[in-house]
Amino acid sequence: MKRLTCTLLIATLAMNAGEAQVQNRISIPDINGYKTLQCDFHMHSVFSDGTVWPTVRVDEAFREGLDAISFTEHLENRRYVYDLSISHNRSYEIALPAANEKDVLLIRGAEITRAMPPGHFNAIFLSDNDALAKADWRESFAEAKKQNAFIFWNHPSWDAQQPDTTLWFMEHTEILNKGWMHGIEVVNGTKYCKESFQWCIEKKLTMIGVSDVHQPIQTEVDFAKGKHRTMTLVFAKERTTASIHEALINRRTAVFFDECLLGEEQYLRPIFENAIEVKEIKRTANTITVTIKNHSGLSFKLKKRDHDPDIVYFRDYVIYPHSQHDIAIRVPANKSGDVNFEITNLLVSPGKGLLCSYTLP
Amino acid sequence: MKRLTCTLLIATLAMNAGEAQVQNRISIPDINGYKTLQCDFHMHSVFSDGTVWPTVRVDEAFREGLDAISFTEHLENRRYVYDLSISHNRSYEIALPAANEKDVLLIRGAEITRAMPPGHFNAIFLSDNDALAKADWRESFAEAKKQNAFIFWNHPSWDAQQPDTTLWFMEHTEILNKGWMHGIEVVNGTKYCKESFQWCIEKKLTMIGVSDVHQPIQTEVDFAKGKHRTMTLVFAKERTTASIHEALINRRTAVFFDECLLGEEQYLRPIFENAIEVKEIKRTANTITVTIKNHSGLSFKLKKRDHDPDIVYFRDYVIYPHSQHDIAIRVPANKSGDVNFEITNLLVSPGKGLLCSYTLP
Amino acid sequence: MKRLTCTLLIATLAMNAGEAQVQNRISIPDINGYKTLQCDFHMHSVFSDGTVWPTVRVDEAFREGLDAISFTEHLENRRYVYDLSISHNRSYEIALPAANEKDVLLIRGAEITRAMPPGHFNAIFLSDNDALAKADWRESFAEAKKQNAFIFWNHPSWDAQQPDTTLWFMEHTEILNKGWMHGIEVVNGTKYCKESFQWCIEKKLTMIGVSDVHQPIQTEVDFAKGKHRTMTLVFAKERTTASIHEALINRRTAVFFDECLLGEEQYLRPIFENAIEVKEIKRTANTITVTIKNHSGLSFKLKKRDHDPDIVYFRDYVIYPHSQHDIAIRVPANKSGDVNFEITNLLVSPGKGLLCSYTLP
Amino acid sequence: MKRLTCTLLIATLAMNAGEAQVQNRISIPDINGYKTLQCDFHMHSVFSDGTVWPTVRVDEAFREGLDAISFTEHLENRRYVYDLSISHNRSYEIALPAANEKDVLLIRGAEITRAMPPGHFNAIFLSDNDALAKADWRESFAEAKKQNAFIFWNHPSWDAQQPDTTLWFMEHTEILNKGWMHGIEVVNGTKYCKESFQWCIEKKLTMIGVSDVHQPIQTEVDFAKGKHRTMTLVFAKERTTASIHEALINRRTAVFFDECLLGEEQYLRPIFENAIEVKEIKRTANTITVTIKNHSGLSFKLKKRDHDPDIVYFRDYVIYPHSQHDIAIRVPANKSGDVNFEITNLLVSPGKGLLCSYTLP
């Protein structure tokens, strides 16, 4: 479809119809007094090895209702350098006016792209990407630190760099000790790294989930099938880049990946509780029927856990997005007790879902 | 998936998980102080020649967010009479508890099913369908009238009854004169009848749009492709069956079919105006850019009409559902004037779209 | 949409346009000289507790390209008995002409529906369902056996009957010993039962996967999202009911559930091998690139297994349906060796995927 | 998702998994001894005002199963000239290796982008785009002619250039007379131009349909809803660029737009006839039932035309893609005659569908 600018045609340009933009944000509740912001801090354009002009990433973010994004072009890999000019700040600069117009928060970032160890790292909240282009990776990190960046390790288990094992190298200890690592990607695209998840818990690092998108997003994510990009949920005081920075430093994030949330119990539990409304509880002779409504765009996969055998309920149960359910629990008259279950797709540590217990009325 | 009741198993039944119900109502604005109710007054179950149990129609209506439905089983054609018992009230009776539980308004109806003329008619708001089962169709109509029914002519242009032409027979004049016809189906399923549309306008009859669904609705309507069933929009004082009846008698309806609305200008114009929010108007030297947001689930297809040639704007323009647009209009500085267009998918008579005119600021 | 029969209108009926039927069969290769038939042996209509007329199940099967189906109405639970007549053979009889016309193989079946133990069983390839309606379940089984039925245990882990554990009762041993059980449902709808899987392996029983559909199939399966019903793949000599019976008795089946196949290695391995074509193998200095094409509608999820550390390749890899891939393997010049992986969604026993090993050229 | 090249990491690169490519070509029959090639001769990348790297267009074409594409970057409008180098041949050069690997025919092209008159023209089958960059548009055309290009007028009714009318200027007569115009875009993206259609017929010019895609194709075309890009069907002797050139010069094309084909009867009629297989004709007392199968991915919308009133059949009928239909025709015993209809979505001139007549057996 026609969409041309031409200096010869300035007059006609003005009446060129703008394109429709339809927003489809996934509904995820705010929690604990914070806003739940949907963010993607790792993506590429033609200014490294992506295949789209930077403004496309803003359009994508707008359509998906993302709050914030960051270009993280490879400092060391600009695939199209023969054709493209070279400042590491260009994708940010080009995208900024479009981001402002569409109210997408844009955070300046760059990817430090090295062989393993230490592998790849993203530095975001930078003020000048060019200053990070150094031969020695330690100098790049030092410069990022100097610019007060938030730095995270990308895809530790990437098979191109760690084909058989996911190791923490002594360089990572050095980086951590120097204050050069604040978080780790727990999920990169479709790849979940359980070691990253465990390291974030043990070493008190921020959990990050990213798309690392290179192609047009629709080539990588099948939205028509209900899929979404991997993202970081940031629990921020306000919807500003400064608030995001503060939340990241203070580890208030969760990772939203496929149908799963990964994060600390203090964040996942209120997400579940705020998503679910108990609309009605009906008690007949020996049955309690609980009518619930899921106001979020999240699924919850429940699995029965240890419980009083007199209380009889589902073994496995899926609460679909934006759905209403009547859940029946058989319980002898005059008896109470607890309905216990694990939400297996809300992971508080590798392989361990959120445990919930509801006392019957 | 398991979903069994058995007298032997009453105890276990109670804990049978209820099914998820996800609602996807198309957003259409209220107008003129009325609620815009989404209704389907023509459908079948196994109690005539449909293929589903009556409760399925309630589930379908709930999922689509319909406000009201009516079973209109053929009085004269019960395909499965060898297997099924015979009261003409059964589908209503069977569906009523489910409809109450899901808050779908259920209206008792029946289809008087005769050769042409007079063809098929639906009578709704009946109190006893069995009383309409008469050999002489005039007796059926008289009984419907006696029960204070709202009666409408179904699919006048149905090729099984009018294979080459769409005629109004003298029987229809008789029916109209006797007060036995209040409306006509302008659209039945995917079939639009322009003669019906014209007759409704000329004879002051109520415009009706129906699915006439026989199969499971998903077999007839491809929701994944953004399709919806044909329905009647009823502009009612309240969301009650009584209010619907009053609105139908007073001709406050429009027909929603595919991407089109058909109805009187007094209803279509405020639907458009209430759907569209003008968010911002920016004026530069010779261009006015209007940012609009479509808050409805409707499309609007605009076509330029006669206008001052100094005001230059789109020839054709589509406003998609739930989309935001920047529309640029080139206009000489210090000049004002009108932007005129026809909304070609909001039909106020056969082939004639709603005319709109906006005066530039 | 109009679809009426009426004795008064026989003449007009004839010209009623038939409905379009679009077929979307999932492509799964034949193996070992057998045809791979896609079958669903467990479903319901209004003649027990389903919600559709029997012919709907034939339409559904035709659209999905199924080879064979069986109605298995509950002998003991006919929810609509107030309205419907009572022969247990009716759904078969009603559906048979439609099945013949659409070339869907129809197998007469019934569900013996008892409290646990023994729970629910399907008997298929019956000659008279009514003869199975007995007060004593042992008499029902004996009659099914007498009719030479293939009998399988339904959903052993159904939480309505086994809310906390999945037990094999002494009644099941009795049933097995009497030759009354030939198979077990490993998957019922969306519920996979690992105990069933293990029992089939240990006791040499036939693995069965079924939809157990009660609603219109589209209400239970989201085809637009690429989903399909759970089915049994039957490796049959011919596409006939007799061949299906023979194959079932001889345990030549696999279960197709979500993106998984469950079955014996002797069936799953050739499915994978026949699905994948190696189109080209290119060798450069230290890399072998294998171009493969997946000719099937199946996904294959590969996970690296123990291997020579000098041969470097993917950790996890997904081969999507009908896709082409270039898989790169880094290997030192002049060296050969094996690429080993597990196909984690082709399960040969609970939790154990098919192991594959490819020797590099 | 990770997809990085880096000189430091050459070794790891080799094992980087290739991306899956799933092909979804729309099935359209060959006709008249020619191959029906699906081609798009108008598209943009970042090298003019598109937003994707040239290789993305090859990936898109491969996924859609297109036979041939052409980049037609604006000679006069390179939006990103601040960042990008300037040869007008770059998008072709960059895309060529990818096109060869994926077997997509790539044709070198350029868009001569001028104010109206003469407006925009595409020249394809060029040998050197840079030579066309001239101040005077006549020189650009002359150079294109010299390079033996096939030249067509783009979107004559584009509202940015012809806001109220679609005029043929004297410049177009000049261009035509000089042999500088061989075809016209009848459809550009979603915009159909009936004047172009008429001009092609009257002036013996080649009918062209193009996407003119600027964004990632999925942003402009909703494939999940069954949509496709506008394309030119080329009836070529072989699947080569030379054969395409020959066919274009000899006007053997049709335009495939939305659900419509536009072209000469000599091409549209055999497309319909080759798409439809008559599987069975059954005759009962007064009805003939014709079972047909549509082997193509095209829809056909039939509308009854003048006919013997004794032969009674559908008024309107839609044959969906890849569907099977039973079409009933009521006809008195011992009588024969013709079933006449117009295929309203196969247009042989503006507003005029293909007329068909079938003599009953």
C-alpha cells in the first residue's frame, strides 16, 4: 500500500492517510501498589543484525500495548555495515520520535557481544552507546557502569556459546563482584534457562525475559494462535523510564513466557489473587460451588496438592483467560477444610509452582 | 472430555468441573438514551430441524455476548419426530434454566412454516406455541396475534420459495392489513434481501436480521476470521424482554450483517458518532490532521462525496474496529469548508450509505 | 441459514443447496506397510449426554478427515430420556447414511457406565447395543464379549471417580482375565493418564486416545489455534472397519494428543523417519548443514543427548509441521560421529521420548 | 530469538539452527498449457521508503509460495538516505543470494516516482537501475526502454495524486505512443481502479496487480483471516524470468485481489473450469444433484442469470476454497436445458462477471 514521501510531492503528502493501529494489550493486574508494566529490553533492528527499520519496533510495541522497549544493537556485530552508517546510537535516535508519538517508553541500550566467557550482555539506560565500543570487554562494562546502566547477562544457555552445559564462569563472578551484572535473562525468546532462574534467586539478581526479536515480530510470534512475545513484567511506581530503572535495580520483576509466569512468590501470588474474582459461593447438601471469573489475559493451571481426603475436587484444572468457571467441591455437610493446589504455570523456582490454599466457608 | 451425569454417580457429579465460558461481545455504542441490545430472533434446535440441543444455543449466545435469543422451531416441520416428543414449547422450556443462569434473555417463539404465499413467518413473545399448530395458516396467525406476538416475515427472497423473483403477494397485504405482520427479515444468515429493506422503509415495518442457525454456530460462522452472526440491534429502554418487545413494536432496530449496518438514519448516525472519538486536531500551514479513535467493534468504510475542490482528502478510507487513525486534510491557510463522505457500509436504504459532513475548524 | 424440510415443501427441498464441506486432515505418514488411520472411538450425541444430533459427529469427522468414529452413548445415562426415545442403537442408525455418504467408517459402540470400580468402559464393534443394557455390569461385559466387541477402559484417572489416585482395582484384574479388556484410554480429551500408558505397556493392552466429545467439537477444540482432537492412530492393512478391528486386537495403535504421539517405538520411529526427508547435506571446512523437510502435520521436539563433545549442535530444536530447516552441525574436518537426540514429544513410555542417532556422513 | 553473526564467533555460528520456513501457497490451476505463476512486481525495502531489509521480502515470498518478485525502490525517494548508501541496485543485490537459495525468481526493478502527470511508473527487467536516475522523467523512461524493461503505470487513482478523479493525461498518451507503457496497475494493495481495468482492455495493455508493500507483509495482510497479498497471475511457458517477461509483453496475466480475479475471459474461464471437478451427477424424478469439488484455493460466487423458468436452482451460491458441494437443480422429468449463472467475483470487465452456462444431462 502506498506510503510515499518525496520532496517533489510535499503537498500531496499531507493528505496521505495515516495507518490504522489496533492495540491488543494482554491484561495483567497491578499489584502491591505498583503498576505492572510490560517491557521488552532486548531487540534488534537493521542497525545490528535485525531485519527491520527501528520504527517498526515501535509500531510492534504499540500494537501489543507494551509500555517500554529497548534497542540493544550488537556493538560488535553490524551485519549491514557496508550499507549503513555506524553510530551505535542511531536506532534509538531514529525510533525516538515515533515512540514519543505512540507513548511507548524508549530506553537506550546496547548489547556487549563477546565469546563465552563472558558471552553477551545488555546494558540499558545508557546515555551514549558509542562510548561502549571498546576492544576489551572489561572496558565496555566499566563504561556502562559509569553511565549508570542496568546490565544483564543474555541467554546463558545459548547453544551457540554453551552447546552442552550451562556454566557460570569465573569471569561472571568477577563481573558480579564489580557491580557489572544486575540481572540475567531467564527466558530469551522461546528458550527458558532454568540455571538462570536459580542464579537469580540465589544471587539476588533481577529476572529478565526478552523477545530478542530480529525478524518482524509476526514472523517469530504467532499472534493469531494466542501467542505473545516473552517479556519482563516490571512492578513500577509510575509509568516512566526512571521508575522502571528503579524497579529493575530493586528486582521487582517477573518473566512472562508462553503461558508461564516466573518470579518471586511476593509478585506471583498477588497477580493470581488480583486476576481472579470470586463471584459467588453456593452450598448445597454436600457440595460447594464456587463461581470465579478470571479478569486477566493469563491462564492458570491448577494441580491438586495434599488435602483432607473428605474434600473432593479436581485433580487438574485450567482457568483460561477472561473466562468464568463454576468449580464444584464435594464436602460433607457441617465440615470445612482447605482446598490446596499448586499453580504449575506460575513458577517460583525451577519446577516449583505457586502453592495456594483456600479455606472453605 | 468427560461430562457425565448418572443416577448411580450423583455423588461424584458434584465435583465435576464446570466448563469455561469466554465472552466475546462486539462493542456497539448505546444511542439516543437507549441501550443497544444484540439479539437473534430466529434459530433452531433438534426440536425442529436444527442439529443441537437447545442449551447449546444459550452457550453460543453467552459466548458471543448476545442479550436475547428466541427459538423459532418450525411448527410444521419436526425432522426428528420419530425420536423426539412433540410439544412445540420444549426447546424454550429446556433452555430457560440455562438462559437464566447465564443472563441471556429468552423469548418464546415459533416459526409458521408454509409454502409461498405466504411463506415462513416467526411469531415471538408467545405464551403457548402449541396453540399455533393449526392446519389453516390464517388460524395460526390469528392465534399468534391473540397471544400478542411480534410477527415477522422470514427470508422473502429465499430461493427455495421464490427462485427467480422476490414478490409481495396479496396474502402479504392481507396479513399486513390484519395486523399480523410487524417486521420483515432484511437479512437471513448471509442472505441480504434488498426488497425487504425497501418494504420496511415504505410500509413502516421493523427491520430484522437473524442467523437462522441450524448447525452448531461455529459451523456456520467463522469467528476466527472475525465474522459474527447476523443479528438485530434493538434500541431498548432497558435490558428486559418487555423493553425489547416495546422497541420492536416501535421499530427501533437496525440490522448488523457482515461488516454492514442497515437501518434508519436516526439510529445509524448516532452509532457512528458515538463510536468515533476525535482525539486531537492539529493544524499546520496547509494541512489539518485529525486523530480519531474508533471505540467500537464496527468498521466504517468512507467514500468521498461532492466537496469544495480546494479541500483535498481521501477518496476511500476504512476505519477498522478499535483502531486509531491520523487523517490528513489539505486545506489552504485561512480557508475552511466541509469534508463530505458517505459511509458505504452503513446503509439507510438499498444501495445508499449514510451521508456525513464535517466542517473544518 | 435456511435448511428446512417440510412435507408441504418437498418440491422446493430438492433444490436446496447442499452445504460446503471443507476437509482439513492432518498429514501423518503410513508406516510398515500399514495405512495410518485417524480414528476417534469415544463420543456422545443427544442420545446420551452429548448436545448434538448424531449426524453432526459425521460432519465433524468429515471436516477433520477422520477415517473412523464410534458413538459410545452411555447405556446407563440418557440425559434427555424425557424427550428422546430409548433404543441404544439410534445414534448409530441415524448417523449411518450420512457416514456412508461421506465415506466415514462408522463403528457401533456403547459406553458401559458404572461407578468405580470398574468405572466406565467402551465396547465397540457391537452388533446390538440394547443387549448390553443389564443391571449387573458383569452381564454387560459378557454380552459385549459375546458380540465379539473390542473393549477398553475409559479415563482411569478421571477425578470424578478417582479424585486423588489412579488405582487398578481387583475388578480390573477380573475383567482382564475374563478377556473383557483389550485396551485403555491413555488420553481422554485433554487428560493424559500416565498410569494407563504404563499399564498398556506392561499388560500388553492397546493404547487408545479419544476426544470423548460432548459439545459441538469446535467448542472443545480450538482449530483456529492449530489444535486437533485427541485420536487413536490405527495402523491397519486396509481402510475398512474389519481391518481396524484386527489392528486394535493386535495392538497396532498410537495416541495423537496435542503435539504428542504416545506409542511403541516400532510405530513412532517410522512415523518420524517417514515424515522427514533429508533434502541436502552440505559439508564445509568444519560444518555439516543438513536441509530437511517435514512432510507431515506433526511437530518434532528434539533434545540433545549424550554425544562426542567434538560434535557441536543444537541443545533443543523444534521441527514444525510442513517446514523446511537447515540444521548446522559443527564437526572437525575428517571427523565423523553421531548426532544423538531424544524426540521429547514422541513418547515411548511415560516421560521417555524416542531416542535417535544419526551418523554423520 | 538469537541469530547472531560475529567475526569473533565464526566457530559458534556454524551450529546456529536455521529458521523454519513454512510455505502456504494458494492453489490456482494452470491453464491453456501455461503455468500459472504468482508474482508481485511492486514492493519496497529500507532502500527506498519500506521498513524491512530486502531479504525479508524474499522470506515473505517464500512463505506465501510466490514464484517471482521485484523490488521497485523509488529512484527519487530514499527516505533513509542519511543512514544508507545510495546505489539503486542494492536491494536487488542484497536479496539475490537469498532468492536463489529459496528458489524465488528475482527481477530487477525500479519505481520512477514523479508528480502527476505522469505519476509513478515501475520499470522491471532492468539491468542497471542507477542509469534511470535522471532529472527529466522522459530520460528515465527512455533509459528503461533502452534496457528493454517492461513498464507499467502505478495506481492511477491514488488519491495523493488524483484526489477526486482518475484522469488519463496527454503525457500518458505520449508515453504510450513512445512504447514506454506496457501495463497498468488495476489493483494496488487494497485499491482497485476500475479506470485502469477499462484502459487495459481498450488499449491492449497488460493487467497488473501488486502489493506495493512497505511494512512487514503481516502488518498489511491478515493471513490468519485467510487474506492474501494482491498479486499478478502470469501465464508463462516456463517458471523462468524470461518466460515471465515474454508473458507480460504478450498480456497473459490476471489480477488476484481479495476474493476476486480480474482478467480476460480467455484466462478466467479455464481457471474456473480447471478448479472445479464434477464428481457425480445424480438424477431422481425431478431433481438433478451435481456433486462438485473445488480443487483450488479460490472462491467462486455464482449468481443466477436468465434461464428457462422450469429449471429451478440457486439464486446466489458460493463455492468456497477446497470444498465439496451438492448442488440440487429441480427440473421436470424428460426435460433438459441450461443452468446459467454469472461468477460475480471473476471480472472480465468493470462490473461484469464471467458468464457460464451448463447444459443439463
